[in-house]
Amino acid sequence: MTGPDKTADSSVPLHPLLAERWSPRALDPAATIGDAQFTALFEAARWAPSWGNTQPARFIAARRGEPAFDRIHGTLSRGNKGWAGDAAALAIGVAQSVNEEGEPMPYGEYGLGLAAQNLVLQAVAEGFHAHQMAGFDRAAARVEFAIPDDFEPLVAIAIGDLGNLDDMPERLVEKELRPRSRKPLSDLVFTESWGAPRF
């Protein structure tokens, strides 16, 4: 299903995977994700760079109709539960926080972030969308899936196809239709000294 045009309004052209990536909440409850497509999401995540190839990212994942899908859905915040049940798949991203020697894992959260972004971009390449969420109960996820103490659940991800806005609450429809925006490069990239814009 086609939705609003959310292509990034960038200062120079971006690759379509980046320009067309956005985080919808209106998902198609009839959409499914095939075996190969589902595997590809996590294969993409597996090949993300990580500090010293430590590969700190782990995922708990399920497709709609599988028991673990409902268990992941049960950990979501009330606001996210209302729409994320229509996703074709749900996942929880988990970062290793302590290494095998019992020492803090350097850049574990950064590694999970890179893996999650690979997953999201692979979803776009497969014709889907992914919405990353901080709104879930990390403690509940830890208990529900017996996540060890040396791993931290950090993000929930809904993957699916665009759905219909008609049945969504007005406040969510407004968010879906709102143009995407970012701070200008002049606020983000500096040269010579802090605050001196490079672009």
C-alpha cells in the first residue's frame, strides 16, 4: 500500500534506501514477511561492523502468528501496543554489556545500533518499513525471554508494510502525515573549532 511521500528533503541526493527510510505506525495487518526476507533482516544485522569484531548485538524476533510475537508485543508500551500488533514481525535488540572475561563490553550499545540500522535498511531493500521503539518494558523483556544479566535489551523494532490511516487515532495520523525534518548540517558538522560549520 502506498502512503504519504516521506522522501528525505536532503541538501544533496541520498541513496534511495536512506532517502526513503522512515518509521510508519500505520502498518498493514494482512502483510506477511517470507522466510528468506525475514532471515535477510538478521543476516544484514550480523554483518554490521563492531568494535574488534566483538559482535555484541543479539535479537529476539518473531513473525505475526508465532507465539513469541505476542510475547514481544506484550512488553511494548501502551502507545506502541496500539499499532505495533499490525506489524509483520517484531524484534527486540539486545546489546552485550559484559564480555566473556567479565569486563565491560566496549561499544556494545554502538554495535547494536549499527546492527539495528543494517536491519532497518535491509527491510527497506525488501520493500518493508521498520519502526524502532524505545517504548517497551526492558525489565519485562528480560524476564519474559530470560535475557542474561550481561546483556541489555535496548530497542524494540516493528517491521511491516504500509497500512491504512483510516482506523488510526487522529494524533497518530498527524504524525504519519507530518513531513520528515532534521537539523541543518550547519548545526551538526563543524570544522576548525566547535560550532564553526563545515557545510
